[in-house]
Amino acid sequence: FQFLSAPYPHPQPPHPLPTESSTMPLPLPAVGTVPASAIAPVAAAAAAAPLRYRPIRLRASPSTVSSPSTSAISSPPPPPSARHSRKHLAGRGDAPARPSKGRVFFLDVNPICFRGSQRSLSAFARWLALFFTHVSLRDPVVAVFDGAGGNEYRRRLLPSYKAHRTRGVGTGADSRVVDVLRECNVPVVQVDGYEADDVVATLTEQVLQKGYRVVIASPDKDFKQLISEDVQLVMPIPEIGRWSFYTLRHYVAQYKCDPTVDLSLRCFMGDEADGVPGIQHLAPGFGRKTAVKLLNKHGSLENLLNTAAVRTVGKEYAQDVLVKHADYLRKNYEVLSLKRDVNVQLDDRWLSARDTCNDTSVLSDFILKFSKG
């Protein structure tokens, strides 16, 4: 793998939940030209208007369904494992609470570099400024790009995978974007042959092993399979122009299942945005409700398919689908699962607080130069 930059000078969601639509390219609000006198602080310059609020956090409830709600509502009870974890962290009886873990942010850069279907440097600058000012603050940030040929492995398995996207569009690292990240003291990682998602998944495992929490900054729903007590997402929401946190509680409220079965569920439902067809075009009667019920009982797609091969696990129609289309579902699993074995190694210096001294000047100059780009 290659590090495009690695300076180390020094050792929460929104009104609408993210939808299941394509996450890249991402439509962004228009950003107009900003006069030099208006560029302070950086977030105000980037948004071309003063920001007088901090990012809000989603409050999800049991009434939330698969299609996200647009209203702020009360939180549902977390799954037993989550309740146990929070109780443990808070301390039991007279036991003192454990100190909060530090956070490490992984920034999926490519999606924030678009306005509509076109690359936009001003969109990148705007989202980055908001991210630094209201989200990551001085916490460590590692930026990740798609590597050359990152889609090829999955395209060999499933030719329709991202086939609607022009090869070469939306991949790679723009040198101007890399320069800005470097000057803002953010290391940049790109591994040839792998998508950014796989690199982030691999590095997330390594960060968790060191006792940190992870926040993945991306609108990509593929990352939902990584959500846990110690892994959450923060997503750019164009409709309101803010970054918004998406946590374990929001996932459970939205999907009525644990994130550990997210990948298995998507094998049944497919991913239209990435060109991965679900089981419905082969078995129209097999829907989300049936898949969730079976996965909650059996825990994973592989357990479900292995059990269905030797005994009945549900109604006759569902049983027939699981036996007849087992190979199809396993292929979807291989295509949709994020790889955790990318040849990339976490550098301990990436865990240090980020030096923010250059943010204002670097982003202000960048915004002035590319405010119409």
C-alpha cells in the first residue's frame, strides 16, 4: 500500500435519516463565491453563511421503519448486548465508571468530492470544513481513497457490480485534495486493488484492538455492517447541510435487527445502487420481514443456509428459496462483505491528536480558489 501523505507534528443526527439510495455521487447544496472578508471561521466560509448551531444527533424510536423518518423521536431500548455494555461502562453499584475511550475518525473522501454527478472541489472544501469544525475537532483523522482497480475483484465475482458507473470516474485521489488534507495534518491512505471501504474496515479492526472507538465519516451504507457499541457513522446530509451521527441505537430502530446481521440481510435485499440484485427477482414472495425473522433466529446467512440444508427452518416457500438459491445468496455475501485483510498497517502516530493550526488558512485559501469548482 502507499501513504500519499503522513504529517504528524503532534503526538450528535439530523432531521432525515440517510436513505437506502445510492450514496455516491452525492448531491450537495450549492456553494457560492465567498469574499475574503467573510472567511472566518472556516466553517462559516465554507458554508457561505454563519453557522450558529452545533451538529444535532438523531433520536430514533421503535416506530421508525425501514424507510427513515424525518422527525426527531424518542430512543428505543437497545439490544441486550448494548444495554449490558453501556451498564458496564457506567459502573455497577459503587464501582466507578470507566474513562471514555478516545475516538479515531476515518474519512471516506471520494463521496464528499461530488455535487450531483460532477466532481466539485468547493463541495469537498465545504464538507471538510464542517467536519473539522463541528465533528472531529482535534481527534485523529485518517483519510482514505479508493485504490486503482479497487472494483475489479468484485466485478469478477459479479459483472453487474457498479457496472453503471464509468470506470475511472469517482476513483483515485485528486492531488489538490490530497494537498489540502496533508496541510491540515491528515494522513492519506490508498491501497491499489482495494476500495476505500475495505481499507477502512481493515484499519477499524486494528484501531479497536488498541482500545479506541471508531467513527467512519461517509454516506456509504456499506459501512453499516461495521456498526457496534464502539463503531458509529457520521454522514453528510445535503438537505440540511450538516454532518449527522448514526449509531447502534439508530440502526436497531431503523431495521429491527442487530447490525451483526446487516450483511446477511443485504444479501437477501440486494443493493440496487451497487448493481447487486436481491432475491426478490427470483422469489418475489420472499421479503424483508421473512429475512429479518429468519436471521434473528439463526444469527447469520451461513448458519441459516446450513440449517435449511438439513431441516425445515420456515414456511415451505421460504424453505424452497433457501435451498434452491443458496449459492446465489453466498455470492451476494462475498460481493457485499467488506474485506478485513487488506495489506495496510495502522501507524501509531495516526492515533495522536490532530494539529488544527493550519485549518483556517488552508481551507480559506482553497475555498477562495475553487469556490465555483
